[in-house]
Amino acid sequence: MDGSYVDSDDRLQRIPDNVVRRLRELVGRPPEDLDARAPLVLRVGEQNRVGRCDVVLEDGTSLPVDATLPASLPAGYHELHPADGPPRPLILSPGRCHLPDGLRVWGWAVQLYAARSRGSWGFGDLADLGLLRDWARRLGAGLLMVNPLHAAAPTLPQEPSPYSPTSRRFANPLYLRPDLLPGFERVDPALAAAAVALNDRREIDRDEVWRLKRPALRAIFDVDAGGDEFARWRREQGSVLREFATWCALADVHGAQWRHWPAQLRHPHAPAVHRFAGLADPEVTFHAWLQWTLAGQLRDATAGLTVIQDLPIGFDPDGADAWSWQDLLAEGVTVGAPPDALNGNGQDWGLPPFVPWKLREAGYRPIIESIRASIAGAGGLRIDHVMGLFRLWWIPGGHGPTEGGYVRYPAGDLLDIVALESQRAGALVVGEDLGVVEAGVRDELARRRMLAYRLLWFAEEEPAKWPELSMGAVTTHDLPTVSGLWSGSDREEQRRYGVDPGDQAVEAMRSKVGVLPNEASPAEATATAYRRLAEAPSALLVATLEDALGEESRPNLPGVATRPNWSLALPLPIDDLHEHPGPTQLARILSADRPPPAASAARAEPISGM
């Protein structure tokens, strides 16, 4: 770990000695034989000396090696059997992420829960994602980028933040559309009517949606549980799915906080857990069926267009992933961020970190499984806080976010794994590199063909000077919409919640919109801001639906727990998007010098197919 770091203002900050000592205690000491057992992560095609050994490839083929790995070995997850040591994983990576040559497209950033149609059950779902896909393609968009769709606990209250999931390996059943499933005719019509009536409320009530949707899904499951196709898929998913479904069934009985369960159930490999899974097989099977159904609806909703999914930096410390991987996590510490331009007080996200050497000892399985699940089938991945692959800001218990320190991770190995999964999925990768970014990180991401992230609100250079290997945007879910900034309503809301950023910060952001008289309307300010964005040579440009519709409220106001964050629906149903002038105007602006998908790298097939 580091004893100092350079902050967002390029000032050297020293970490107190007592914090460094505490972090070292929390990390602990790796076993002496770790280097002999941990995965060997290498590049395809390089002359890698490994000594005399046998290499067992993923397909079971065994190859004798005298000293140097053959350059022709394929990328993948193999196993090395040295002549004089224990077997160890061998990960061969292409080293660079999938990225089509000449990529230059635009698309929409969508908070899917907020994008409701008239047929929604009070919550934007995967059927709505399919409607958005078709609408976006008609406007010439080449991609959609959605908020994390990862699983929440199946209990009440439902977690509103998509960035604090119970698991990053599975999806949230709230995104299912029951009426598209075989057997829906057995569902009580009153359930569906009550759920659709929730669309009349602007604020999304996840708890009420789940109260109505879960019994409907259970009724469908009881009629048609998927048959042989589901059984085959379930076998293919193996122990990972079984463990997650068991956790969900346990949560139904004992609540969502596994640390408060009876002691004999607090570890996934405990005998009592296996006995429970056998006795509760119908419930375990139901939760597995939900994931199979989600996979099918997601596949249908993303067909024909690249959909960039979002990988959060962590997961709920009381959730399913933390239960499964508890032996790899640091106790008594959370991760966050030091003070920066986004938040002068720093941030504590309340998420548990992996101990770096334990992650390596586990063969990087948690990272591999999380990336693979999040990148599956849709063509793209955005990695939230990509600096977490290099180092994480650990905050010891009892300390505030300004009293933490950085703990380093094996970035080379982790980036190689991202590249391998990207190439396998044929999916591009965007690294969200906002906040405090140490020297060399952005250069390394570019070498890996991972797209950087550029925001108009915070850009130090003009959009025309942004790197081609980037995704450009005006704003994000955590920042003001153009209308909210220009009208002043966003700052008024911040003042109400006691987080006023001050005149200088607000004026600096307003200046990024462009040259406009103060009396210009929010709609004029939005068009001007996106004309500036369109000047960027970035491979990808994205516009938010909130900006397109003139919405003044941002999806999330960080650090304010009393605000209904992640719960504000779009101001109109997505069925009516074609009637609003805003989306058409932004589409014309962003399409001006970018060929339509049918004529470019973003043809009417996912980018991943190229």
C-alpha cells in the first residue's frame, strides 16, 4: 500500500502512519508458497518460459512443454502442471480488449427502471428495453448504455441503488415482464392491473412492484417451470447458480443480512446449508428459474443492438456475493474515494474489498465470474470506477472517508482478464476513469484498447481534443442534467439537502455548456451542450434520456440518503418518445458526422458481432 498519493488538484497527500499500519494489519500476510500456486497470467503469442511442465488446455488436451510455452497456445483458462511443483492455473490473455476498427457511433444512456411503458408493472423492465432498442435504431443510434441490472435481495425493503447489488453475477427479477412468459394466463388479473396502475406514480415504489410481481412470477413458475430447457441450462450453470439460489431461499426465511442468520447457515459450505437446500428445493429451484427467465428476456431485448451493461465497483456486504466470498474479503473496512472534484468530503460506499493476495489465491474467480456475467450477450461493458483494478481507497472502521489509504491490486493480471473476457464475448469495454486517477493509468487503459470516459461537465480540454479511444458524454446519473443546471433547479435541490457545491463550481459547469445568453431556455442550453459534445472524435458518444426530455432532476444525488435516489421515472412513457421533439433533436445533432448503424461499424447487428 502507498504512504502517499497525488490528489485531484495534483497535490501530494500523505497518509498517516497509523492508517498505513492498520491497513497492513487488515491485508495480512500471504502464505510463502502463494507464488507457486497462484495463477500464472501471461500473454498469447509471447515467448513465456515456464520450465518443464504439462499444459492442460480448457478442452482437456494435454501438451508437454520443455521450457517455453508455444506461441500458438490459444487464449483461455488452462492449467500448468510443473515437473517439480503443484498444479496452478494458467491464464493466457490477448492483452487487448475487443474494439472494432473505425468505431464511431452514438447512443442513449438509460436508467432502465425509469424508462416505463404503458405496459410496465410500475418499473422499467426488459420488455421496455426491447422497445427502447427499436426506437433507438429508428433514430440512428448504435448503442444503449444501461444502469447495472444486477440482483437485489428477494426481500423487502428492496435496495434502490443499482450500485449496491446483492450479487454482480446475477440479475434483478424486478426487470422481468411477467405477461411475456408462458403460463401468464394463470396469474390473477388483479395483480397485473394493480401493477400497471403504479405507472401513474412518478416516484417508483420498488417494494410495491415486488409485492405484486413476485406472486405473479411464482404462479407462472408453478404452471410452467421451463421443462428440459431450464433443467439443461441449470446444469450448465453448476454450483455458482445453486449457491446463489440457495442464498435467496435462505434470505426468504432469515432475512437479507446473512451475518444475522443462525450461525450454522452463515457459510455456503456448511452442512446445514446443504441440508436446507435439499429441504427447500422448490424455493431454490424458483430462484434459479428466475435467473433463467431473466437471461432469456435480456437476450431478446438486446438482439440487434449493442447494449453496454454496467459493472459496479462492489456489492452489498450483507448480500449473496459477500456470503459466497466471505473468506476473501477484508473485515472491518469499506471502500470509497478520497476528496476530489466530485466530492470534497470524500466518499464511503460501504462496500467490502477483496484482500488482494486472497483474490489471487482464489484464481481471480470472483472477478472472472462478475465480468463474464455482466458482459454476457449484450456487446459492451462499462466498468464503474475502473481505478479499482489498480488500487482501492480503503477506509478502516471508525474512520471517515478522508482518513483512508490506497491498497494496490494486481492490475496487470486483472486487466488481462478483462481483455480475455472482452475478446471472448466480442464486447467493447469502457473504463470509468473519473475522480483521482494516478499517473499512467489512462495510458495503460489505452494500450489495452479500453475506452476512457470523458464528461463535458469536467473536461479540462475542449471536446474536439478528447481521445478517439473514449466514450464522451455531457453528464452522468450522479451529476446535473443540462436543464437542471441551466434553470438552477438542481442547485436549489442541493441546497435543500445541505450539499450546495458553491458558486464557483456551478459557474464552472455552466460555462461548459457553451456561449449562450443567460436568458436562453433550458432546451436551448441542452442543444448547445450536445453540439459541443458532437465535436468530440470519441468512438462512442452518449446522450441521456433525461437531457433529451428536458428533465431537471438527476437520477442520484450522492451522499443524500433522504432523497428518493434511483426512484424517479421519466416524465412520459417511452411509448410516447417519438412525440417529444427533444430526442429527435439530439439524435440529429449527434448523427451529424457519424454514419448510421447500417453503413458503419455499428450496423444493425451488435457491435460485438464484428
